Amino acid sequence: MTENDRRITVRFGGASSGSGPLTLGQDNMVRCIRRDRPEQINKESVWPVPEGTTLPAALDALRALVERHDSLRTVFPPGPAPDGFPERQEVRAEGEFTVTVLDADGLGDTGLDLLADRSGRADVAVPFELASGIRLRFTLLADADLVRRLVVTVCHAGADGAATTLLLQDWIALAAGRELPPVTARTPLEVAALEHSDQGRRRTAASLRHWEKALATAPQAVFADSRITGPPEGLATVVLRSRAAAADLAAAAQRTGASPSVVLLAAFSALVAQRAGRSELVFAALSANRQRAVMADHVGTLAQDALLVLDTGTADLDQLIGRTKAASLAGYWHSTLDSAKVWQLIEDVAHLRGARFTRHVVVNDLSLTIPELMSDARPAPVADPELTWLPDQPLGVRVMLNVLRAVDCLEFVLLACPQVLDRAETERFARALTAVLEAAARGPVPLSALPALTGLRPAARTGDWHRIDNCWIDLDAVRGLVADALGAAATAVDVAGGRITARIATADPAVTPLTAHLAVVAALPGRDTAMAPHHYTVHALQAAPAAGARDAGVRDGQPPAGPPAWESLPVTGEGTGRSPEIAAAHPGLV
């Protein structure tokens, strides 16, 4: 070890090495890392430090931690493709990493916590280099030779939330000088080998079929109403803690025979459905593969979504709890995914269906992965419930529920886009969740009673709205989508019999139903209330069009008096615009 301006280089060596294909989880997270901002992917946390841990002991423990787990020493060299996307993982036996040491001389617990928080927030915005280094960054807060806090930033390609908990537990044992037994969990290389086996490929194929069925029939957007005006904005973030709600959750779980996780998810889904103004929901559940016992102690990343489709149209919450359990099991079982194929599937479904899946609702139950010692170390709530607002989060979802603790004290983080829930509604939603649990502890809760119980404002659809292919569609939004995507001299969009039709007037001979549809589908992201037409008719202009003319035919540069004038324009192409090749690849969607 060498020290330079309180940055200490630690050498590691003697551990295992090897190379092989990426795991499905690694592949998924590498794609996310290359696409999203670091603060959306990296995760930071403050780990407790055993009393009396010296700086040399802490550095020795960190070195042992890195040597112990292959995933921390795994790099992803650029692949041969033009975009350099990695094809393989390499586990390096030897190397070095740098530990930052911050002077915490004389700081009390409050000062230490503030310094640790500032350090973590700054470090989480710094990207990890995938082709080199280790998958963690460490910052020690030290008072002279005594370590008081450890701030850890985790690269999601190296460890997910559950794996981070396992690493934390190892750190505490190593820093306290305890011996740990050899690692028996599957390494990332072993997981990759299993996923590439015949059994693994069959499981992945079954998962893809589950996703295809859900994407083909479920609503493409949970929230579709007049308040949705564009992509998600900064999400308001509130933490709720309540001992009373934990007792109610336990009572409801015991009464219904369901797990606390399922009860909480059912109550959350009921509230989402009430706000969305629809009974059928589709949402993503994170940490899905951790439900498999064989992977429970894997240190790596299994970060893949479970896609849950849930019909909340039941008489009471008890019935919804039963449906939630079945939907969860189906989603978790089918969450072993080839992310490249899933993204291609999403693109293909958007092309054929004309509506793009948007991950509006996300749940992440971390209650079984956060050690009790961390939860117990937190001060007791000062009120019941206790609500604490955090800085807004830049996430591309509409509503997200992170469950941190469910036993003794319910603790969750609710994040909400202001187009769905404003700040006051976000607080009302959080409190409503505890109110539903309180009622569920006593007996079945009629879902018809939720509005009076929660006070949440349901969806309002003012204007020309239609329910088409299980999606709520604003026809004005469709007209804007088509006009903006095509830039044609004139467009006319109508709906009849559950089908959207579009007429296009253009002087460009290259415009066909296929090119028009491709342009419209490409413009769908961020337009959650719109859908591409099911049928296109392309008309030729006889002269240059008037600039900006829309929703009418054009002849000699002048818009005609009314719709019949479209019939005077020659038709150069007519059809669905769907690619025969994509349709042939998904016969069940045509």
C-alpha cells in the first residue's frame, strides 16, 4: 500500500481468474450503463464500521473483500462490434484499487453523516470504467487512525442490491477480524455457463414468450390522461416510516395467508389503479431473480425485470391479494431474460401494435436484502407515520415504490412524477397506503371504498379519448404525432371501429405507408397518450403545399374546403405500413 494525498492504493492478488460470456444480468446492466446517466445506475450507501476499526485494518478488510468475490474483479473489455459492446467478462486475479480517505477529525455523528452523504452524492455521478478497475469505489472517513464511516459506490454491473447486502455483511465480519468460510455461491462465470446451457436457453425462451404475450395484450401505458403532457420529469421522493403500519401489514398477511410483500404490492396496485382510472396494470418488479433460492447468495448482478400483468377489477382487496400472488409468481418465474432480445421484442411490438411499452410503474422490494443491523441502527421514527422528503430523482418512470423494511417498522420510498401525482398528492398516496393496510388488518376492504378512504384524484380524460387495443388514446395526441413525425403538407387522422386511419398529402414520392409508419413509431417515445395509425393512405400533391397545412387535403398549394377534397388527390400507396418481415417473426401479434 502507498499513500498519496489521502488516496491510498491497495494491491490485491492470489484469487481466482477466468473469462467467459456475459451473464444475462451483466449484459442488461452494461446496456443500461452505456445508455443512462451514472447517477441513475450507480448506487451509493454508507456502511457501518465496527467500533475500533483502524485504517490499516479497514484497508486489509477491503482488500480481502475484493479478493473474495469474482464479480468485484470482473471487467468488460470492448467487443469487436462497431459500437464496442462487450461480449465477454474477464475476472482478474491481480490488480489494484484506490481508497479515498477523508479527514473526519473531531466530527460528531451528525457531522460524519453529513460528510458521508455529500461524499456519496458526489461519487455516484462519476461513471465506472467498464474495461478496467474494480466494481466498487471506497471512501473512508477517518479520525486520525480510527475509521468512522465507509462510503461505498457500487457499479450495477458488479453487484445488485441483494449482492450489495451480502458484501456489507462480509465487510463487517472482515473489519472485525473474523474469519469467513469459503464462498460457495455460484460465480458470475458459473451463472453464465448455466444460462448458456440447453436448460438455460429453454428458460430464457419461455421468459421471452411471457413478455411477448404481455406486451401484445396489456396496456402499453398505465397512466394515460389529460395530465400526461410529455416524458417523466424529476420525481418527487418521500420516505415513509411507520411502526403501526408494519403491525397492520403483519396482521393483514396473517389474516389472508399471503406474505407481507404480496399484501403490500396488492395495496399499492389498488391505489395505482384508482389513480390511473383503469383496472388492468402492467408494471416491472426489480430484484426478480433473487426469488430463486439457488441464486439468493450470488454476489453479482441479477438485475432483470419481472413483468407483472395484474387485473385489479375485483370486489375487495383480499381477492386482489390472491391475484397479485399469482401475477408475481408468473412474472418472477419468467424474468431470466436476454435483454437484447427483449429490447428487440419491445421494438417489434411497437411496430406491429403501434403503441410503445413504457415502464410507468416500478416496484423494488428490498426488505429481505437490507440487514437488520442497518435498519436497527437508524433512529426510531419521531412520528407515526414519519415522512421525510428527499431531493427529486431523475428517473424515467411515473411511479416507483422501494420497500426498505417490512418488519417492526414499515419503511418505503415513494417516487412520483408530477404529471401523475403532484407533491401534495404524493404525500396523500403514501399516507393512503398505510390507511389501506390499517383497514386490511381488520378484514376485507371493498375496492369501491378506496376513493373515500384515500382521497386520491382519479384520472381525468378531457377531449377526444378512445380505448383502442386496451390502450387509452387521445386522438388529438395522435394527430400531433402523425403531423410532427411526417412533416407532410397535410394529414388527416380519424378513428372508427377501434382502428385509427391516417391520410397523408405529400409531394415526396418516397413516402409510402411503410416509411410513414416507421417515422411515426420512431416518434412515439415520450408520447404516452398516442398510438400509430392502423392504416395509411398516401396522396400525391400536384403542386408545392402551403406551409404548415394540416388535417386537410392540399391541391395546388391550397387546403381544400373539406374532407371530400381528399378524394380528388391521387392515391400513391395504401396499407398498414407494417413490415411483412416483422409480422412474420411474430405471427401471434398480427
